[in-house]
Amino acid sequence: MSTTTRLFLVRHALVEPSARMTMYGTMDVGLCELALAQEAASYRWLAHRLPQPARWFVTPLSRTRFTAAAIFAAGYPEAELTVEPRLIEQDLGEWQGLPHDAFAGRLVHKPHPFWSIASQERPPGGESFADVVARVGPEVERLVEEHRGGDVVIVAHGGSIRAAIAHAMGIEPGAALSFSVKNLSLSRLEKQGEDWRVAAVNEEPFTLPA
């Protein structure tokens, strides 16, 4: 029996335009209806790219559940979804819902070049990205232990996916923020025995030339 456990991490689809004007964090915002129609090829790609069978996990936020449903509708056999709260996006506390310009004015630390907030910045009542890594790391270890030798699909968020990558690689949280994790992209982590391997980050759908 294989001792390699594979995690397939999908970032949820694009959220509605009004939400993208703010720092929405763990707010339960909807998906963009226009993008849902335009991204049909991306869902088909994921439906054929993801392993069968697999255990499926989403977070408490509806955007992950609706993304999973769209993948099923695109051809992946519908699977039971288990909600895992510890894989939720970074909680921005009192700063959630602020417009981007107002958010920037409250920062204590210089923002990361590729994210709106430094890894050590902890909003009032919220978490830093370093906190997210500390939360997500034990959870992915638990999933590996419970599904050893199997395949696990996780529909999650840019923050929690980067946190899982940081944990697998053993790198500083700030370094993980340099990874691009786009909407509907696929990142793949593998654990063989006690060792992690990053198989891919930010795989995007592609169309073969005619």
C-alpha cells in the first residue's frame, strides 16, 4: 500500500465585485455570477484534473462550497463535503470589510510586496498570517494522518493554501506570501512517510492548441 498522501488544494472562484473592493477575510461573500459563466472551462479542467476517488473538504464559507458544487456540475462525480473550520481564510478582525485605501492606513508594519498585510501584522481581534500558518499546519498533518495513502481535495482560500505550503516547506510565513495562488488554481502537496514534497503551486487551466 502506498504511503504517499496527496493533498489537492483548490482556491475558490472569484468573489462578487463589491466584495473585491474591500478586505473581506472571513466574511461570507458570494461568488461573481459573471465569472461563474465565463470560467466554465476552468471547472471542466478541475473536474478532470482532480483525483477519483478522493475525500473532499471545504471551509465554513459558502464560496468554497459553491466552488466545489460547480466542479461537480462540470463532470466530477459528486462527493460528500466535510466542513473544516481550521482551513478558513485569515481573520482580519476589526479591519474586515474596510475599503483597501482605509485598510492601508491602519497598518503598523509595511505590507508585504505581494499581499496587503505583512505576515506578522495582527489586526485587532484578528490573526496574523503567521497565526494562520500555526493554525493550518496541524490541520493538514491531521488530514494526512487520517487519510494516509489516499487523496484529499481541499477547496479553500489563498491565505490557507499559502499557509499549507509554508508548513510543508518549513519556510517563514513571509516567504510563503510570495507564492501566487490564483482563483481556481490547483496546488498539490504530498507527504511520504515523514517527508513533505511540494508537487505544484498555482497550476492553472490550459487549453491545448487546435
